[in-house]
Amino acid sequence: MCRPDRVRFSSSDATRRDDRRRHVLRRFASFVLSLAFVALAAPTRPRAQVLTSDDIERIRSALERVVLRVTADQDLGMKTTPMIRAYGFAVRIRLGGKVLIVTSLPLVVKASSIRITTGDNRVFNASIEFRDPQQALAVLSVANPKDAKALASRAGIATLAADGSMKPQTFLYSLVHIPGHGTQVAKGTLLSTQKGPLYGYWGNDIPVVYGLPLFHFDGTLLGINFRYGFSSNKFGLCAGVERLREFLKAYAAFDEKRRRKSSR
């Protein structure tokens, strides 16, 4: 019985097999290293903050004292719809020895009357003291000294977050009013920078409403909502702390010029 001839490999064949094996191993090692580099370079997503009932109550009570509701009757100048009532929010921020009520300019720019409501449902009449179209923010003031003093005793003052706090995937907290359930804490997620100093965020259960203050978990103010969206639109744009500081500088210059003019 004849046996088939055995195939004999030369030393050059073995060398080529070893070279191919080493080449495959090098390609595989390079692929693994590239995956590891991408994983290390990618921004880390923070772990979801699990809020206890005590955390939620602490945040709610703190924000409820700081956040002010704003009602603005806007004169549209149209025969069919001459007037519309807009709802939004404001927040008190300290600048030197003064405390400013800051809100979104589109909320009040065409308003014929403005009312501020505190967390304990006390209502005060207000007007626009300063507006900055470039920053799209406004300062409201209460003319009556007694009302201004009463407002100061009923509303807290927000502390601005540090520069650089507006990082992607940062959690945002604010208040949402649910009929029959009062105010509750709502959470959103900061996405990325949009249109220069404006930041985009995904609202989750945060309503996209003009002037809505957005806070960090530690209670510091991260930004003020810039735009209005329908209930199905959860994407919002907010003016971050850097933009708020630029706005406060513009107000300080305006106030200094006003003081010099009045002292003449």
C-alpha cells in the first residue's frame, strides 16, 4: 500500500509562518492599546447621584427660598392678541453691597407690568432697572422701599458657582411646580457649550422656562435658563456663571455711571 508523500517544509517556510504570527500579534496588541488610549482620553461620566429623601428636602427648601417666580404681562401690539401673560423665574445675586434680582431679558423686555412672587406666595410689583441685550439678562427692582425690605426678608441670595464648574455631564438641579404637590426638585444634565458662552443642557424633568435658575448639587448657581421650550422640548440653553459675571460687571459700570450723574 502506497503512502502519500509527506510534505516537507523548508526552514524558510517556518520563518515565514513565524513572521506572520508575529505580525498578527503586533496588530492585535496595537488594537488593544488604541482601545485603552481612547478609554483613557474620553471624558468620564459621573456616577448618577442617588438622592436620599433628606437630600431632596434639603435642596428643595434651599432653592424654594432662593428662586423667585416672575409674571410679566407682555404687550404684543397685535389686534388679535394685544396682551399675553408670560411666566418665568428670577434669582437674587449679591454684587458688592447690593442685591440684584436677575432674570432672562426676553421674559420681561416687552412687559407692561411685572410681578415677583416669593416662595411663601408674597407678591411684589417690579420694573426693569437694567437690561443687557448682549447677555440677554435683566435686573428687576422693587420701587417701594417697604416692599424691597419685605422681599429681602423673604428671599435668599444665591451664590455663584466657581468658574470652570460648567463641565459636560454635570448634574443640574432646579424646582418645578406640580399642581396639587407643591414644588419638587427636578434634575437635568449639562451637555456642552453652545453658541459661545451659552451652555446646552438636557432638561430631563426640568421645564425649559425663561429665567429658571439652575443649581449645582452643593447649592451654588450654575446658570440661568436663556430660552423657552414646549413641554415636549427638553433641550435648553442657559447663561453660565462666566456670562453672569460679565453681566454683573456691565451692571456695576452702569450703576457707577448713574451715581456720578446723580451727584453732579
